[in-house]
Amino acid sequence: MPDLEPTLAARLRRNDDGLIAAVVQQHDTGQVLMMAWMNDAALHETLTTGRATYWSRSRQELWVKGETSGHRQWVREVRLDCDGDTVLVKVEQEGPACHTGSHTCFDDGPIEAVVGRAPGTTAR
Amino acid sequence: MPDLEPTLAARLRRNDDGLIAAVVQQHDTGQVLMMAWMNDAALHETLTTGRATYWSRSRQELWVKGETSGHRQWVREVRLDCDGDTVLVKVEQEGPACHTGSHTCFDDGPIEAVVGRAPGTTAR
């Protein structure tokens, strides 16, 4: 498998397992769909195939999202964050993003939380 | 410091450092602002004070976002993901979210990537 472009590879700050975090967002609605992990090979595949590809920590293998479920993610844009340890992947999601069948992995409802409001703002 | 509510604490799947990931999103625009980490105490503070609070891995201490910079994050909603290792924190961001002064930590421009398109869709 070819390598990542060297200047990009040099910007990555991988964790002890050689991974960076991937936040996955539906490109048009802005919904956050899921969080996953990428090694260099997964990022390279994501950037060159148009299909979001991750590193499965449980299976210890590359995981082309939707390869078995059909719930594929088509890459629209990829951005690296300021310290190089997280990518934001904007995708077009086919079907549900979550393995539970939910549209996103965050569909279980909000946790009870105190709502904070910036000084001078009103409820909306 | 009081503990997390026990049924919530039981849902968390912490990493080896006792942390869960936090994806932070502007509540109204859907912009993903940053990625950070929380231990139980940070999550508890986030849920009970209305101010997004993280665990600083570099300083090894609780970090009330904006406490020194003034770039505070006011909590609007918190959701736990399907496997309990990531929270989505929707906030109202005061000022820039990124320590570089950028509005988000993903403002450095897209990485060159092949754009994928689901079968039957057209460019948009």
C-alpha cells in the first residue's frame, strides 16, 4: 500500500497505538455521525479512494466503512486539526452510520445537563 | 467533588488513562469546533456547571475551557455515543475555540482528497 504524502505524514501526531482520531460529520446537515480511529494506511485509503476507511481497534484491521453493511461513507472533505491528532471527515452517509441501526452514534438522547448561557444571551 | 450519577458512570467505557473523547460542536451552526478529553470529574463538571470542562493531558489537570482565555463554552446539550467512549458536547462558543485564535481547530483548510459519490448522486 503506498504511503501517505510525506508533508502530511509529518503533520500527524499519532497516539501510542499509531492512531489519530476521526470525527465523522454528514457534509450537508452538519450532524456528527460517529467517532473512529485511523492509522496512516486508513487515512491514505480515505484520501485516495473516496470511501471513509478506519482502523478497527477491536479487529486490528483496516475497516472500509460499509463494506459489509452497505452503509458506506463517501468522502467530501477531510481536515486535520491544529495539533495533528484528529481529522474531521465530512461524508455523505448511505443508510445509518451506527452499527446499532441508528442514524448516528449519538442518537440515544441527551444526558441531563445544566444549560449554560453566555452573558447577555437569551434562551433560544 | 461529587461523583457522576452512577447509571451514567456505568455506561462509560474509558480508555487506559480513564478518559473518554469529547467532540465539541457549535450548537446552532453545527460546526465542529475541537476534540478534547474528559475524565469522570470533567464530565461531571460539564454536566453540572453549564461550562465545558475537559481533562488536559499535557497539564494533567481539569481545564475549564476559557477560564484564562475568556473563550468559554456554554453547554447546550451532551450526548453519549453507542459504545460509551465519546460524548458529543453542543456548546455556545464565545470567541475562537482554538488556542491558535482560529474559530475552530479545523480551520487550516482541507487536505487534498478524492471526493467519493454515492451511486446515483450528482455533484453538489
